[in-house]
Amino acid sequence: MSYYPLSSIPDYYMMDELLSDEHKLIRQSVRDWVESFVMPQIDKAAQEHRDIPNLMKELGSIGALGPYIPEEYGGAGLDQISYGLIMQELERGDSAVRSAASVQSSLVMFPINEFGSEEQKRKYLPKLAAGDMIGSFGLTEPNHGSDPGSMETTIKDMGDHFLLNGAKMWITNAPLCDIAVVWAKNEAGKVRGVIVERGMEGFTTPETTDKWSLRASKTGELVFDNVKIPKENLLPGVEGLKGPLSCLNSARYGISWGVIGAAIDCYCTAVQYAKERKQFGKPIASFQLQQKKLAEYLTEITKAQLLCLQLGKLKNDHKASPAQISMAKRNNVRMAIDIARESRQILGGMGIMGEFPMMRHAANLESVITYEGTHDIHLLITGLDITGINAF
């Protein structure tokens, strides 16, 4: 039996009728790129624990980096639904590919566009959009993940420059990055954002190895040992946790779309396999237990699609709340990881083989369900919104 990726994306509630022709054209172009560029090499890259060569430039060439950034700064000026559809198609290829684009777009380009000076926007955004420059985002620390307000990284005003000290970890693209948007506390205890550039003395990016998840993505640390930061590299437009949390809101929104792609890849594979695989003289798709599983997968994917579409409309109208984004991220990642795990069983022993995507997606989603806000933290964010009582 041979596995061929299916091009048909489940659209059980005819959601396509709610998309514009531009939305569908963008989705198709990214889908074609994923099937021609990513899928033929992603299993080998994951098996060998290496990133895909020239990935960022390829993503830049198809307009997947900062697609909602204004055209004057190198972006495509697209809406939030377009961004979501791009993330869906990228993660159908692999979470590592979506993560690379998501970090570049939502965690690096977004804060520079929202909070940066005009000079910073013109200096960095066009190169980031083209993939000629790779960015990373420094918030999580060895001792502080879900509690970023307790960060220990500091920035001190030395008169003609800032002095940055501390460390960040679990940083996507760290070993490759040309710049890093880093969040640190000043002398007054206020969180500020700075742009750290590769080559600054005292700035190192050791790689994190031996991962069982996101194996086709480079992960590492950002270490700052008395790094001198020019005054012009401070993001002037924001102070406090509002800065990094707004970036995370954008990234979490992209994740909520992206994981639908991983779920779809597993679902389509399971449907195809169940129709072709014969046991007891007939396709296993004819058995009630297999139909139950497939029907449940399609139901959950459809619910996630509708959740994201409405959230995208709210984002376009600047009405989406952080709590609404948390709900979508939490629900959709859980949906995707459950489908990845359960659909593997439909394939039996073949489900662990690299020619099928289930085990790779399931392993990747173990990271996605933790990063950008853990599954439990997002539950408490919803609980806070319901009750008005902070349970953190």
C-alpha cells in the first residue's frame, strides 16, 4: 500500500462559501508548496533531527512570513483569516514548518511592526518578510515559563547604551537567528523589549538537542552576558507584559489554525488507509468502530474550523479577546493531538512508520500543547474570564 497525500480538505459545513476567492487562492498556493517542497523531505528531516535547508527563504518566497504586515514594510497586507489559512497549510506539512513561520511572523515581525520605531520597521521587516533574516523571540526562561512576570533577565541603562544579562530557553530558531526580540526587566522592574543582533559581544545561542518533538526545527537558548544594546534597539512603543503577551496572542491565534492542518493530514491518511486496508475479507472502513473514529475526527475538525473562522473575523475587526484566543488554542491543540494519537491505531503497526504522518504529528503536538501557554494555563484563562477570579 502506498501513501499519497490527499489534496481534499474536509469542509463538512461548507465553510469555503464563507471565504473569499483570495482566501482560497492563498490557501491553494501554500498547499501546493507544502505538497511539493515540504512533504517529500519532512520525514527524513525529522528522522535525522535536522531542519529543512533554506526553509525561511522558501517561506518568504511564498509570502508566509508576516503576511499581515503592511506592504510598505515587505509584508502582503493580508487579513487575519488569510494568515490562519497559511498556518493551517504549513502545519499540515509539519508543526516545525508552521512554528518557523509563526515565530517569524507573530513573535518577531509583529512586535517590531506594533511597537517599533519607523527606523526599526524599515531596517528589519523587509528582510524578515523575505526570509533573508531569521528572528527569534526571547520570553521563556529556565525558571519562568507560565509566569513571565517573574523573569530574571535584566536590562540596565548605562547612559549611551543598555546592558543586557540573563538567559532564555526553548527558543525556536535560536541557533539560526540573526536577531532576537528579547523581553527583560529594567531597574524599575518594568518589562521592556529590545532587538538583539547576532554578533553582539556576549550574545550566544547554544542549541537544544536530543528532542523527541519538533525534530525538523532548530531549538536553543539565548544567553546574554553583559551584552551592550544600542539605545536605538529598544522597542519604544510598549512597556510591561502587554508587549510580549500581545505577541503571544497573535501566535496562539496562528496555532489554533495551524493544528487543524495536522489533524487534517492524519484524518485524510486514516480515511484513505481504512478504505484500502482489507481484513476479514473487506475494507476496515466497513467496520463500525473505524467509522465511529472517522466520524468523530471529522466532527472535531469541523468544530475547530468554525471556531477559527469566527475568531478570525473577530481578529479582523479588532474584537478578539485574549481569552477567546486561549479557548481556541486549547481546544484545537487537544483536538489535533487526540486525532493524531487515535488515527495511528487505525493504521495498526504501519502507523508508526515514517511513510505515514501520525507519529510525527503526535510527537510535534506534544510541544504545541505546551508552548505559547500550556493546556492547563489556557483553561485557567477561560476560568478567569468566566468567574473574574484569578486562579493562577
